[in-house]
Amino acid sequence: MKKHFILLVAGFFLLGCDDLLNKDPLATLSVASGYRTEADAMKALAAAYNPLYNYPGYDGYSIYDIVTDNALKGGEGPSDGSYFNDIANFTIASTNTVALQVWRNSYLGVFRSHLVLENVPGIEMDESKKSRILAEARFLRAYYYFILVTLFGDVPLIKTSQVDVKTVARDPKADVYQFIREDLSAAADVLPAKSAMPAAENGRITKGAAQAYLGKVFLYMGDFANAEIWFKKVIDSNEYRLVSDYASLFTIGGEFGDENIFEINHLYSAQFLTARNLASIRQGSAGMYGYGFANPSQDLVDEFEEGDPRLWQTVYKQGDLMPDGKIADIGNSETGYMSKKAYLVASDFPPTGDPIHSGRNEIKLRYGMLLLWYAEAANENGNGPAAVNSVNEVRRRARQGNQQVLPDIAAGSKEELRQAIYHEQRVEYSMENHRFFDLVRQGRAGEVLRAYARKYNTVKGANFKEGINEVLPIPQTEIDDSQGRLKQNNGY
């Protein structure tokens, strides 16, 4: 499986950005090779995983921290990655590069998942292996659609690989969510638990991941009752726990650890150096090895409680002693801070010495997040005691042995507990690309972002408009290709 991933990632990046953007993932593609053997099935599945590696604005730049009060864009100045400024300042146009890349890459993932689901059933092979491959493809299809519906709202719900781009139109978000839930539920019924998988299969999707994403989907829908149920299934499985060393989560040594529910598996290969891992270099300091994007804000730093060890495991400033013994140089950070979660320690550099070849994974969902999402759902359902216990479990780990900081929260009113949960969510997984989505689904985005603009007398956050800026514009090229059948989002 790992060999197939390396081959496909390398081949994907050999195409180059222009080739990717010039492809039409909604159009019918011919399949030159047949689906005859188990090896063919595994290659097809690896191809469906492959688009996970190419979300340039969605993940690698932590754009959905940059959009919020958590971070400023950074980079080499206003013109560097200006398309991120357009998103962050809510002046985005339908020609935005990031929106187009995420749209097309997501539909590429949907298409490749369709190919697995349509062609693998006819292969003569071990039925249990076949069922697992199909379950993984259903998870992946759901994951790609979840990105699309979260970022764009109503999107074309394409259920087959055979489709003419000129016939597609947008389907209601509710229908897309239903399709996602069906895929995740079917996947959860088949996929193995994490503890049942040998180390050689690390990187493949598990039952816990499917259940966790079902909970997340319900949470984003505002269905707190079902969100609580599905998050509780993951908790009760005893497959996951909070690791004691918070900082280790963001290193190669923390890969596939007890806290990790879903992560994208990066591998260093001297044979395929065209395969690139850009998350660390994009958010690395320009004074050390990176591009200097995603500068944590003073507002985020001030959100941490006094003595919270997570603060200096989340950000670093000029002159700090880094975990690998280096002295920090933050380059031209706009805020005076850089993200330590994105920092690549010396031992995690690849043999080439170029961080672009790093094998460090990207964590998409971990148990610390799930506990706080469970707490939010439980509190909204009136289950205050469960919510308090879940938040305090996260805070106890956050103390990292120092009993003088981060006291347990006490049971209070529903609103008091809600605010405590919101605070804990912000500090526990800040700079992990979730802040904007939390604010949107909680109905707080406009209030929080405009308050930030007033507090710091800045345009950042001031332009947010409810009913418009919760989603991105539909890329104009896709509207044109559909001959106008795709309709633009409100306000764009």
C-alpha cells in the first residue's frame, strides 16, 4: 500500500500545477487499464487517496486560521499569496485560485472513489479485502464531498464516474449531507478498528475515523443529538486516548499514535523526490527554512490562560529555544509569532536536507478535538455533566503535570459552559485549520470577526457579511464549463 502511495504521489506532482488546473475532473475520463486483480484494486484505491495530498489552500497554509482572529497571512508581503488575503479579508472573487484548486481537487477525489466503487466489485479476489477496499473508497468519497459542502454549500452531487460536465447543476446541501452520511455509515460497518490493524497498514482508514467523521458531519449540520451519539461511540470504543506529550503530536515520532484518528500519511522516498510535503515549509519561518505564512496573532496568544503549556507548544517568538536546540528566527512575521505546530524539528528533516521531502504526516482529526466536539454537542443537548468531564479531560492533559495551572472547570449554566467549551476549542487545536469552521457552524463568525476588526482597528474581519461569507464563490470556470447550469453563491 505504501509503495502504491509513493508511486502515485510522485506521478501526481510530475503533472505540475498547470496540468492539474487544466484538467476537468467532472468530465468523463477513459480508463485505459483494466480492473482484473487484487493489485489493480489496491492501485485504484491508492489513486483515490492521492488527492488528499493536494489541498494547497485548504490545509497547507492553515488558511482557515488566517481567515479568523487566530492568524495573519504572513508570507513575503501583501502580494505574496494575495489570493489568501482575498479570502481572509472577504474580498474574494469567483476567479480565486484557491477556490478553484480545492473544487477541482475534491471532485478529482470523488471521481477516483467512483472508479473504485464501480470497478472493484467485479474483480475476483478475497471478499473481505474487497469489502474493506470499497469501504475505504466510500469514506474517501464522503470526505471529499464534506470539504465541498463545507466550503461551497450546495454543490453538484455526482454519483457516478460517467458524467458530462455540461449537465451538472447544484444539489441542495441537505441531499449532499445525506449522501455523505450514507457513505460514512456504510464504511463504519466494515472498516477495522485501529487496534486490529498491523503497523504495515498505518495510513489506511479505520472504523473510528468513519464514526468520528459521522459525528463531525452531524455537528456541522447542527444535529447535536446525533453528533453526541457518534462521538460517544468513538469514546466508548477505547481505541483512542490523549497522549501525555502534547508537543509530540506534531512530529514524526507522534505519527499513528493513540490520539490520532485520521491523518494523511507522508513518506520520504529517495526514489520519488518529486513527491512534495509542503505544510511545514509553507508555515515555516522565512528566517529558517520556510515561506513564512500563517503568523499567529496576539489575540490568539492572549486567549491562552496564564501558565498554559500549550501556548509555547503552539507558537514561538524570536530568540526562543526550539525543541531541537536551535534558536528561533521568526523572519518577517507580521505578528512576532510563528506556528510551532508546523515547525519541523531537525530530526524530522529528510536525508536531502530539504523540508519539502519531509515524511511528517498531517493530522486531520485527533481525540483532543473529538472530546471537545463531544462536549459541545452534549452541552447543547442538556447533558452538562458529560460535557464538563470531557472538557476537563482535555485540560488535565494540557497541564502536563503542573497542577498549579488550568484548574478543572465547574458545572455552571448552559451558556457559561458553552463559552468555556468555545475557549477550550480555540486554544487546544489552534493553528490546525479549524477556527473558521467552528465560528461559522456556531453562528458566531460575523460577531467575532467584526469585534476583532474594531479591537485592532484593522480591515481584517470587518468585511464579513452573514449569508455570504460563510462559503466561497463557485469558481467561474466551472460555471462557464457548465454553460450556466451551475449558479453562483449569493453575494458573489
